[in-house]
Amino acid sequence: MVVKTEIVKEQVPPAYLIPPPPNWSKPGGPATAGDFVERGDVNGAARNVCAMRLAKVADWNKQ
């Protein structure tokens, strides 16, 4: 008996590969509200990380 191993690679659904919205900042925005500005910076960093991870998943999906 001969057993042949076949690797079946599933594809990531296209809906999961939609990039996050771009970072934004309002010119002359709330510079005095330190709490809001700090949260906005964290949100921007999180979006950047998400976009990089999503790009890696998309590259993997192409192979």
C-alpha cells in the first residue's frame, strides 16, 4: 500500500483581507485634551500593527 500525502491549503476569505482605514488627524485638533491625544496615538500604532499583520497574511495567502 502506498500512501500519498497531499497538502490542501485553504484560502483566507477576501472579506478578511480588507485593510483597516488609514490613520487620521484633524488639523488644529484637540491638542489640550492630553487623554484624547494619547489614545489617538495608541490607536494609530495599533492600526499600523494591524495593517502590517494583514499584509503578511495577504502575502501568505498568495502562495
